[in-house]
Amino acid sequence: MDIFKKYDRYVMPTYARQPVAFVRGKGCYLYDGEGNAYLDFVSGLSVNNLGHCHPAVVKAIREQAGELLHTCNLYFTEPGAELARLISENSLGGKVFFANSGAEANECAIKLARKCGRDLAGGGKHRIITLTGGFHGRTMATLTATAQPEKQAPFRPLLPGFSHVPANDIVALAEAMDDSVCAVMLEPVQGEGGVHVLTPEFLQVARELTQKHKALLVFDEVQTGLGRTGRLFAYQYGNVMPDVMTLAKSLGGALPIGAAVAAPAYSDVLTAGMHGSTFGGGPLPCAAGVAVLKELMAPEFMENVRRIGNYMRAELDGLAGSGLVESVRGLGLMLAVDLHRPHAAEIVSRALEQRIILNNTSEKTLRFLPPLIVEERMIDEVVEFLKTTLNV
Ligand SMILES: Cc1ncc(COP(=O)(O)O)c(C=O)c1O
């Protein structure tokens, strides 16, 4: 039985997979069983930010795998301590909870916010506001936070205590806020929703309103974090610091890990027995995470992401200028174009035929998440493909 048939028979059909199986990856390329190279502009959905099988990450995993794979959280290990230190000292300065995925990191943030609200004002202060079009995960709490009705509908009833307001709508946010709110949770750039950048004004108002109502401001940086937008964390573009930030995706250099990072004031809200995860913060993904952060913090790495991001943005703007696409959005190397016609899935299939891996978030939107080490010639190849394909 071939791979496709086995998936068909044995794996739940929760994904619309592209008809290709990969066996190897290196840098910005994936390879199929026949040795064909595919230029990857999806990066495992912003997981392979350093490219496939980055030597420093592979080395860290190999070394750690030969020493210690797992202890559980009843004990201490050095990689967990060091990864938490690196994240904290380069972001909010408080403490970190390690989980295994973005959804789990957000579950921790949600529980932390609920606990804070309860400590302050009892059970009445429990509402969490999230934004329309946002995406926070697939567990029941994070699905409830994910204000996309079509994703929620089959699984109702959802959790109580969540409200949604349109992204960038300052008036709606102000109307929704009161002292029953324990948190506002948002992505600085909405990823799965189609790469919508939140305005600095909206973030500023969210900060002021959460302060006024003693609620937490939670930034879900699962997709925007770790260099994707051209800063280590997207919040660093503005003056607004969140109280809690969540990370996952590229944190483990392709091993599963998530993190909820709290500012010092909220670092000890969750105490022993309140939250946990058997695998969370294990030595193997944390050792990989330490290698990832060291690479991201190397001199000029982030400047280069911004430079190459600007290059790609200018090239895509060129497509809009010549009328081939409707509009361009994004920040750093998290970019999207809206097409004139709802044929984005077809463009993704055509790209695959030419061994370019692209992704669409809807029938009109193509999203680009190349590895952060992408080169100009690779961007040129993708833009050339778009020019020829969209011209017909
Ligand atoms: C912003 C954001 N939050 C949370 C998640 C969920 O992460 P995971 O799939 O690791 O649970 C995602 C995944 O795409 C995401 O983009």
C-alpha cells in the first residue's frame, strides 16, 4: 500500500493534504522520494523558521538525545532552565510555562487570566475578549477563543465567558470592555485569518483599556514570534507590552514545544498543582529551543530578516502595481496577497506542480511564510511563478 492510500485508510481526514510525500529537508528546500527539490515558502506553517534541518539545531538535538530524553516535571533539567532564561531575558522578564503546542500555550494563558480575575474579584471577572478572524488553536478553550464561526459550529456548545470584537475596531473594543473582563487576547498579526496586521492605535487602546479594567493583555505570538515579522517578537515593533505572550511553532526548531511567558507581576499566579503537562519543557525540545534562540540572536540575523522581508514586500507590491493581485499585506516575512479571483487553492496546486510550496488561507488569499534564511533569488523564483500564472 502506498503512502497516500495508508493515510486514506488509517489517518483521520482532518487535513486537506497536498499530493506529495517528503523524505528530506535542507535549508529552504524539501525533497520527495525521487530526489526532486521543492522550494518551501510555507516553512511547516512557520515552524522551520531557520530552514530545514539547521545544523545547529540538529547538533543540539543529537547531543541531547544521547544524554537524556525525558524526566517529567517532578525534576529539574538544564535545557528547560536555559530556554526559560533566554526567552524571559529577551522578552517580558518574568517566568515561563512550557507546553507542547500553540493551543496548549494559549490554554495556559487563558487559565492564568481566569485565575488572576478570580484573585481580584471572584468568579464574576472571567470574560475573555478575542478578535474576529483570530486563531488560537483547536482545543475547546482555544477554539472558543478562535472567533471563526465556521470552525466553531460543529462543536457547540463552546465554553462560556468569551466575547469577540472585530479586529482593529477601537469603538467595539471599548464597548465590550468592563470590569467582568479578565483578559483581551489577540495576535499582533492575524496569521490563519489571512495575515491581517493590527494597527498600533488598536494595540495602544487595548493596552489602556486592559489596564483600566485590571485585565490582562495577552499576545498570541505563536505565529508572529521568533523572528517571523522581523523582530524577535512582533510586540517589539510598538510601545505596547503584553502581560502574557504565547509561543510555539518554531520555538523547538521543529520539535513540539509551546510556551506561555508572563511579565513579572503575573509570574507566580499559577502555583504547584494548578497547571501542568507531562512532556512540557522536556530536555530534548528545550535543547533545540536554546539552539534556535541563539541563532535568532546572532548579530545581524534580525536585520537580515527585515531586509529580505522588505525585498519580498516590494516585489509583491510590484505585482499589485501591475494589477496582477488585488492587495498585499504583512510584516517582515509574514506576507499575503489577495487575488482578484477566488482561485488561491488552484494557484497552490499549480505551484506544487512546479515544485514551489505555497499556502492559501482562503480562496482569495495566498500566504507566504518562507524560512527566515530565504534568499533573494528564491523570492524572485516565486514572484516569477506568480507573474506567469496570474497573467493568464
Ligand atoms: C496564532 C496561533 N495561535 C495558536 C495556534 C495553534 O498552535 P498549535 O497548532 O501548535 O496548537 C496557531 C497555529 O497555527 C496560531 O497560528
